[in-house]
Amino acid sequence: MATNCSTTSQMQVIAPQPSKTTPLHQFFAWREFLWGSIAGAFGEGMMHPVDTVKTRVQSQAIISGSQSQKSIRQMVHAVWKADGLRGFYRGITPGVTGSLATGATYFGFIESTKGWIEESHPSLGGHWAHFIAGAVGDTLGSFVYVPCEVMKQRMQVQGTRTSWGSAMKNNLVVKPGLQMYGYYSGMYQAGCSIWKEQGLRGLYAGYWSTLARDVPFAGLMVTFYEALKDLAEFGKQRWFPTLHLNSSIEGLLLGGLAGGFSAYLTTPLDVIKTRLQVQGSSTRYTGWSDAIYRIWKNEGVTGMFRGSIPRITWYIPASALTFMAVEFLRDHFNDELDDNNMRDVTNLLIENPG
């Protein structure tokens, strides 16, 4: 009898093993949504000034015409001279807000769905699973990200009220008698103003061009990242078997490379998206195909890849910091949360033996 009780007690404290079929309520890796949102906001906040320069370089054709456009160095000098340090941080609030949403859905859905894709559709395993999971996650985040991106980019282009007033008066290329849009004092006022003037269409300006850029970018970035991780692991096993690289450092290095490759390949899509979102009611391009045609006709390959250097300069450290932050949060909090959950399960089983 004593043996029976002892055996029962021992059996009760054994943690239940997860079944092969994941329960619906455990399908979403909720921690990855949290880590992704923190990491996304962190990366955006750190690299926002570079993104401001990129946006201004790409939108010059709308603001000042396609002639005598500024180089990156000249643009940095112009922003500093006109607006000082705060000019580089215009639009940071909607930028961080959008990155919170995209980071959460991107990493959350990657971890939640890639295993399911590999298991339910073996032919889509490996890097295809990573590509699809990243693309789906980024697509879902776009419902919040795109309106934030529209507000962010217009605020970046405007700079301070004084410099925007000067641009409106002297340089702005719009149809005769048509004002582009008023000055935005903050995120809330920008959202209300765009909604009042253009409605939902204004807040989601360039939505399809954003998806056309971000779906391949998101898929490529996670695919490159996982491929580089596999390559690094192979290299360590073959040539440096004793080398131990901290996962945060690995995320920093490989995430930066993955972001840089993906950013360069999708630069033409980013140029189109930026110009469609910045133009406002002063319709220079009637749509995505018209933008491609006009940019290619007037500016050639240079126009399609305009802003590629600041884009890469932004994405290498931004992606590096984002992946580093995610790996750091996973290492330092996932195990602790798992240990706490295990203790809770064990205590519950001991207190309620059946």
C-alpha cells in the first residue's frame, strides 16, 4: 500500500509531455509576439534618423522636382541646417508604433506557424516555411503599420513647421493651385488630418505597394537569417568545433547581414511605396504601375535604386539590433518563464493528486 502511494506521488510530479498535435490555445507562441514587439520598436527607435534621410532622398522628386537632387551627404547637411537634431527624429512616434505591431506579428507568426507548415505541408519545409511564415506575419502587421508609415514619412519629409512652409512656398512640385497637405504637429493630429482630407484611402495610401515591398522583404529576411544560421552552424562544426558564440551576438551579426541583403534587393519597391505615400492629394503618380513607368522613364535605374545606401545603412543595424534583442529576450526570459510554469504545474499536481 505504501509502495502504491509512493509510486502515485512520483507519477504525479512528472510533467506532462507535449503531444505531437499542438492544442489550439497553445498554437500561438505568445512570448514571441511580446519579444518581437519590443525588438521591433527598439530597432526603429535606434535607427530612425537614418530612415529620415532615406525618406527625404527618395521623395525629392515630389518635393523639389527631379532636377539637381541632393546626395546623402547634402541631405544630412540640409536637414541639420534647417531643423537641427529634431529634424532627424520627426515621425518617430508613428514609426515606433508601427514597428511594435509589425515586430509582434512578424516574430510571433514565424515561431507559431513555421513548425505547423513543415508538419502539415512537408513539401514546404525548410526555408520555404520560413519565407511563408515571415510573409504572413508581416502582412498581418501591415494593417497597423501602413497608416503609421504614412504619417511617419509625411512628418519626416516636413521637418519643422518653418522648413515645411518654405518648401510649400518655393519648391513644392504640385498641380497649379493645389496644396499638398498641411503641417502635422503630431501623430494624432496627422491621423485626424489625413482622415478628414482623404479618409481611409489616405491612411492606407500605398498599401499594396507596401505589401509588394514588405512581403518579399520579410520572407527574404527570415529566410536569409535561417540560412545564415545553418551556414554558421555548419562552419562551427567543421572548422571551429570548440567555438561557442553567444546567441545574441550571432543574432546581431547574422540579422544585420540578412537585413542588408533583403533591403538592397527590395529597394525599387521601397522607392515606389515612399513616393505614393508622400505625394498626398497632389497626385503625381496615379498608381503602382504608373509610378514604375514614370520613375524608370525619367530617372532610369538610378531612380529605381535611389536611397539604397541609406536604406541598407538603416536595415543592417536595425535588423541586427532587432534580431539581437529577440535572441537576448529568448535566452534570458523564456527559460525563466518555462521554469516558473513547470513549478506551477508541479505544485498543482502535488496539491491535487486526483
